[in-house]
Amino acid sequence: MPDHPPALALDFGRVLTLDPDKTPFADLWKRAGLDPEKFQEAYQALRADYDRGTIDAGEYWASILIECRPDIDADEAADLIPALIDADFLAWARPRVTLHRLVKMALDTGVPVAIVSNMPEEVSERFVQSWPWLRRIPYRFFSAAFGHIKPDAEFYRHVLKGTGWDPARVLFVDDLPENIAGAAQAKFKTLLFTGSDEDLRIIGEWCGVPLDTVGARGT
């Protein structure tokens, strides 16, 4: 495997973004008569199939609506789905600003960077359109594009094949222990991300970007 500078592989949600904000869904829950707790349970139960691309957006959201309201009219469900897709994007769209600055500075200095994320196609495409700086990241691995999710071993193999990187020279950053375990199994260096200043310091040190050069920290 060819040598390369130390590289960075980042999860997206809860790493490049803050924790999801439920408020974009609140009006929809009220409008459609949905129980928020039941909605969240269905959202999580079906998410892996949606992230993997084995079901599309229409199937995913329709299934959630039927789970929450078995008697929902098909036309009403169809009318709600575009608003649910929008709310899903907005829920995840709060940037972790300090990390964004750090990654941009790393890119400026030639650090190889990849995004490695479980994310459905509708959401990933919208992020790339809405946050143009993401196009500077040369490798963007979104799960729905190839049918595997973390921590499937095939996902990590796909990343290594797509980048040609030596995993021992890659810091893999993710907020979920099971995804970190999968990355460690694939021989990546790993960081279980909590959003702390210490996490940011470790990422900056790996990339050669001292944290005190990044600017004011907060999110």
C-alpha cells in the first residue's frame, strides 16, 4: 500500500454536526397527530435499512407514519413525506463550528480527509449542496451509495479500497463505540468522539493543526 501523510476519516452526524435537534419535527408531530416517543422508536428501528439504501425515503417515512398511525390515509402520508425529509435534514444540520474550521485548515495544508458516514442519499446530497466546503473533501463515503453501513466490515474495506490508504496512518473518528470497534478491527487508529476540547486537540495534533490556531471554541 503506497505511503501517504497521516490522514483523517470523519463520521458526520454528532461529529461534524451537533446532536440532532428535535424541534424541526415538533410541528409535524402535532400536525399529523403523531406520538413523539413512538415516532422516535420507529425512526431508530428502521434507520439502518434507510441508511443502507435497502429502502428509499418514501418507504422509510411511510413505514414510520403507519407505525405511529396505522389508520393514516395514503394521501395524507404522501403529503407529509417531503416535510419529514426536510425536518430530518434540519435536525442534523447544526454544524460543529470549531471542527469545521480545523478540518478546513487541515485541507489547506494537504492533509488527506474522508467522510465515512451512515447516511441516506437524500440527506447526504443535500449536505454537499448546502455546505459547499464539503466538496473540498476528496473522499466522501455515504452508506446508501453502496449498500453497507458501519460497523459492517465491508464498509471499512470499501473506504480502504477507495482511498488506497494504509489504515495505520489514518485517524478514524466516530461517536459510536461499535463503529470505532469495527474501525479498529480494520487496523485504523481510532478516536471515540465526545465533542470535548481534548478530542479536538487530538484531531488537530494528528493533522498538524494546533488547536490554539483554530480560533474561539464553543461548538
